Amino acid sequence: MENLFDLAHKIDKSPMRYAFHSHYFYEIYLLASGNVTYYIENEICTVSKGDVIVIPPGKVHRTIIKEGSLYDRYVLWLYPECISGNQGIQLLTDEVSSLLEEKNTSLISFDRNGVYLINKMFEILGKEDSANEMHSRSVCESCIVMILNWVRDALASTQAKQSETEDLISRVISRINHDIAGAPSLDELSGEFHVSKYYLSHRFKEYTGTSVHQYILMKRINMAKDLLDKGCRTSDVFERCGFSTYSNFYKTFVKLTGKPPKEFRIH
């Protein structure tokens, strides 16, 4: 079971801030309680009790936990290299990922009955994962299918969210994501958006917890990991991802992933 997913029930008591980061696996959060905001790429999600956040592989995100209450949530991680072995889960994760893009959101809300059902399903999943009985794997996989099925159905009936184009940093992130390999520098972005680079740098760090340069490097390395996992040669990948030299690519890749490009494979 541990190869297909991991599940954690986490509770934090104090205000916390994280820098933007990403994972190669799917993250599914169910909020039980708390005053928390999720930043996912250029989307800001204010989450209520019973809401679900789905973050596909490679999406950079951060969480800000505010004062006032405990941050209580379930976190489900689904691993792509093992999802492919379960046709039902593979199909559902593909459909959910497609709907997330179509609806332009990572936030899924349910009605009162839906909140009760999805909470109960996470509880059962946690219980069976801990029990590790002979039948537990089948029960856990069934729970994951039900969770993904409810998420898909809720997304399908959700109205597409309009892009937050009025916000400077949202527009800057959209601009960077539009062409990761050719992403503009801080100086170029400040000129394009007609603001001082010092103001833009401060606002960007405030929003993402990282610099424009580090954000671009993170996105480029995510792109490189995806290309390497698809079998592309390292000698081709670095240029496709916007690095001027292989040496620069190599050092950045090792720093952000902990291993050299030739040793990296997700599957």
C-alpha cells in the first residue's frame, strides 16, 4: 500500500509560512479546521472546513497558516509511478487533472452531505491504512477511488474560475509560466509590467516566499524532471529548459533534487 499512497492526519498549533515548492506526486488536502490560505501557482485559495485542495505533480504551491485556530487536515499523497498499475485510479486522476485545468482552480467545495461523506471516507482510509490487514489494500484502493470520484463530480459541476488578472503577481506568474524556458528576468519583468524591480521583487517574495530567479529555476527543474522521466537525453534537456550551459543546469539540478540528472527517474 505504501507504494501507491501515503496518508497523514496533521495538526499544527502555531502560525506558519512556507516558501513555494513542488512535488512529483499528487497531493490531496481535506481541511478539518483552521484558518489557512493556499497559494497554488497564481491562484489564492481561501479554504473552509470540509473543502478539498488537489495539487497535481509539478505545481508549485505554499501554505500560510494564520492565527486563531488549529490547522487540522488530512493529506493524501498519490504516487504516479504506482497509479499506473490501477486503471481506475489512473483514469480518475487524469480526469481530475484535466478538470482542474479547465475550471482554473485547485479548490473543491462540497454540500453538507458531501462534506460528511468525504470526511468519512478519509477516516476509513486512515483506519485501514493503519490496520494493514489482508483486505486493507483493497479497501484503501476503493476509498481512494470514491474520493477521486466525488472530487471529479464536484469539479465537473463547478463554474470555471476567472483568472485574477487584476493582481500584479498573479499576472507575473502567468507570464513566467507561459514560457518557462524563455522566462524573462526580474529586470525584464519590471519593464514589461511598468513597476520598479525593487517593488516587484518585494511583492513577489511576499507572495511566493522566494525570489523571481529561484521561482524560475524551480519551474525549469520541474520541466527538466518531466522530460528526463520521459526518456529525453540530458544533453538535450538543459537547453530545452532554458539553461545556457550544461554545467549551470547540472549544479542547479543537484541542488534542487539532491541527485544528478542522469540518475533521476520518477518511474
